[in-house]
Amino acid sequence: MSTIRSICVYCGSSPGRQSLYVEAGRELGMSIAEAGLRLVYGGGTKGIMGAVAEGAMAAGGPVTGIIPRFLMNKERTASDLDHLDELVITEDMHERKHMMFEKSDAFVALPGGIGTLEEIVEIMTWAQLGRHRKPIVFANLDGFWNPMTALLDHMRTEGFVHTGHLVQPLIVDAVAGIVPAIVAAGRAAADAEGDASVIERL
């Protein structure tokens, strides 16, 4: 992992029960764009997902939407967000998730449902297997992800996370802290890689 150029955001395609979720999505999108980074997301126009894209575009940032063909009418209003500078239509969810991974240097989980949970857990699984060292963030708005972090702690305590040093998601409570945390993590990873290369040469 080195320089952060793009951030993938996983989140609900519905707005949730609290208005703060949609507001946070819009704020995060703007924060990503204002940092000069590309937003990679699920391509939808509804709920928190749509808010993240709207925020990024409002701040003039580049946005890549990736959506399976069968979800086009469910998560996306046909005429909306046609002005994305990149919209990728995949044949299935597997292709979508793989492409989101390939195009992203970091991952953020905003509040969402089963789909959001499945996506961020898969990214953590790949980290545990040593497939990547990209930063992973749980946006713990109003304690939304507290049950998840408690479950992860329980798994570690019970001896089911054998490579815990490879799975250390950042828990960030405020939207304003997400992008700075990712940039700092990317910088630290780059420094570590640099140190390792020096040691190898020695």
C-alpha cells in the first residue's frame, strides 16, 4: 500500500431511520473530493449511497460508480447520475466487488445493511489472507458499528482470528476524521514498505 488515490465507500441504498446517516454520506463524499481523491461506490442514486455520490460531485470530485445490471432499476433512478465521469455496469455481484477492490486504495463502511456488512467483511477476509494492506475504516456514527467491533473482539478472544495483526480496521466516530485517518494510514504503510526495502538491500 502506498499513496491513497481513491476511496471505496460501502453503505446502505436506503436512508436508514436517522437523518444523520444521509448527512454523513454527503459530508464524506465532499471530504473525499476536497482531498483530491476519487470516490468509488456502488453506483446507486438512492439512500446513503446516492448521498455520498452527490456530495463528491457537488465538490467537483471524480466518481466511479460500479453496479450490476440486475440492480440498475432497484438501486438507481434511470436518469440520475448519468453525469458520473465513470459508470461501470457489471454482470453480477462478484464482478462488481472485485472491480471495486481493484479500483480502490482504501475502504469505508458507513451504516448499511447485510450487503454493506458482507462487503466490508470480505475486504477484511482478504486482508487476513494477506491479499492486501489497504486501510479499512468503520464509520462508527452514533455507535452504529459497536456491535460489530464487539463481535470482532469476541472472535479474537475465542481464538478465531489467527492473524489479527493483518485485520486492524480503523474505528472513526466522526465523518471529518475519516479521510485524514486513511491518508495517515496510507502514509504509514508507505513508510513501512520503504523501511522494509532498505532492510532487504542491507
